Amino acid sequence: MEMIIQGRGYGKTKRMIELCAEHDGYIVCKDFETAQKIAKRAEDMGLDIRFPVSFGEWLGRPFWRAGVRQFFIDDLDLLVKHMIYRAANGVPIRAASATENGLTEMFGEETSDGE
């Protein structure tokens, strides 16, 4: 899995759109409004992608049954926050821990510059 780690506005979503168009999967993003923006951006780039799905839709639906083969997660950090909030049923999380380099170990290859 390719990890794209960059600041806001440096091309992460653009790279997700390019990968999705190349590999025919679904982009998973924050919400429906973001999905609309991503779909429009892909159209403006001249790329054909499936309409993105929101975090809530993705977490609540068994996509494997529909024959979906792969996903492209836009803003993984926001997905993790969404999942924690949802699992905690709105109760604030006071603290959390993570293993050093845990995301890299979990997901494999890291690409900081989007290349």
C-alpha cells in the first residue's frame, strides 16, 4: 500500500484521484460534500472514477459483497478520528497511544512526497 504523507494542499487528494482512475477502486472520504468535490475535481482533471463514498457509508456497508476490489482512503487521519468518535458514541477520548512507526508497519510503503 502506498502511503502519501503531506501537508494540507500539497496534492494528496490529487494523487488519490490518479491512483483510483488507474486502478479502478473507490475513494473513501470524509463526507458526501467532500465526495462531490472529489468527483468534480476528477472530472476537471479529465479522469474517470467511481463516485467516492463517505466514511459513514464505508463503515456501515459490506462492500466486499458488491465485488469491490480496492479502496483509496483520502485523509486516513480523519477516518481514524471518525471511527474513534463513532465507537465511543460521542464520549471524548482523553488519551490514546500508538507504536512508533506503527502506521508504516501496518500499511507498508510510505511516500512522503507523493511519488
